[in-house]
Amino acid sequence: MPLHPQAEAMRAQRAVAGVPPLYTLTLAEARAADLADIRAAAGNPEPVGSVEELTVDGPGGPLPLRVYRPETGGARLPVLLYLFGGGWTLGSPDTGDAICRRLTNAVGCLTVSVGYRLAPEHPFPAAVHDVIAAAEWIAAHAAELGGDAARLAVAGDSAGGNLAAALTLAARERGGPAIRHQLLVYPNTDHAADTPSVREHDDPLLFNRRSVAWYWGHYLADPADGANPLASPLRAPSPAGLPPATVITAEYDPLRDEGEAYAQALRAAGVPVELRRYDGMPHGFFAMAGVLDDGRDAQHYAADRLREALR
């Protein structure tokens, strides 16, 4: 179908304003512009019961965690580890703040966002090591936070979805922590993807194949690292035994096909998967719930899936 009218209106506004693609900016400019764009489209952040900033020991030094608690809930809440997007190059816990607040309330869970290290200052596998460390710390300290380590899920959008998938692979090989569910929102799954969706999407006013290449170029200090399943989860020899998954994709997204291919690989390996594509939507729509109805719908759908998985 054509680009959704709401998304087309956003695209037209960017054209009139002459907004440059992030990949044409310096890193500092791109990081500031990305956060500003996300805040403008995310909608009003929902109030939650509390937000706590923590710092724990990480593999590269202090690792920041942000803990969201709902206003009401039991003594031991299910726990969601949320990993923000930004191509492993942009972003911070502030990037996913509105999403984390909405999921905290809608799921009735304790949500933890981790400030993993960014590339190119800290290329692969630094971010993967950070999210593994965060998941292990959360599992070990869930009770102290008011959470139930036996009901732990991981979620992320874009590069955060890539890291969530990598975390489940690592946890399987390491024997834990146990993860109940994985929510992957338009995840990167193969650094060398040459799919129809990659080739089709080159619109400079939307996230496009040049954006994808720019992010991978920062993340991988050595292109050969892209063959590692922790960078490209679709390259894992087998996804058998991974947690049940929810995969969300967007029609106007260069990552569409590799996200759907990962869902198909999980299903073929016997992993329960529910895949939902949002037609007419561009990459990033999940974080645009303030201006895109489908972004809001996708967040409600994600919350429903997580709430069911974490009962």
C-alpha cells in the first residue's frame, strides 16, 4: 500500500523544513537531532509510579540502568529489559523513555533500560557485552528491585531489537539468565542483507539503505565481525531453544525482510513466533506514538503480547 497519510505528512514536513539525513551530520549533531526527533514524535510521556537511576558494574566500567515502576502492582512484578534503538551509534535511555513508560503501565511490569556503550567509540561487541551484563545483574537482583527474575522478558527496537536477539542467543549458550519472551521491533538481523526491502528503500527523507550502511559502518570495526551471530542473529547456526518471540516490522523499512526472515527462522526451528507487519509504515514508527496511530497501536499490541507472556 502507499505510505500511510500520517507518515506521508511527516515526510512532507521534513521536505519543507529541509531536514538533512542523519548520516550526513557529525556524530554529535546526529545524536542531538535523533533525540529531538524522537521526543517530538513520541507523545507526552506517561507518568509512572517511580523512575530510579542506578549504576552497576559493567564490562567496560560503570553501566547506567533506569528502572521504571508502575503505580500499582504486586510485591514481585514481571521484569522487562528494554534496549533502545539508534543503530548502536545514537541513543540513550532517554531515547526509549516514552516507550518504557507506556509499556511499564500497560504490561504492569518493572522495566529496566540500559545505557549500553555506543559505537564508533565502542564498536561491536561492547554493546552486546553490556546488555548481557545488565541482564545477568537484573536476574540476580530482581527481588531487590521488586521484580520476579522468573518472569523476565527482553525487548528492543531497531538496533535494540538486534541486541535483544543477540542477548537471547548469548543467554542460551551461557545457560542463563532465563528469558521468558523476546520482543523484536524491526530488528537488524544480518549485516550483509541484500534483500528487496534494502534495495527498494533509498528515500533520503526516510530511514533508508544508506542509513543502514552508515550504522553498520560505525558498529563493526572489522566488517568480518558481521558474520558473528551476536552481530547478525540471522547467521546463527540454529535458533532452536530460544524464547518465544514477537516480531514487528514495517512495510517502508529496509530492515523489513531481514526481520521477517528472522521470524521465519525462529518458527522453522520450533520457536513460537507471532509476526506482525504494519503496512504503510516507515522504520521508526513504533517510537512515534504521538503522531502515528499505528505507532500507538503497535505499542498496545506489544504490551498485550508481553503481558500474556509474563503472566
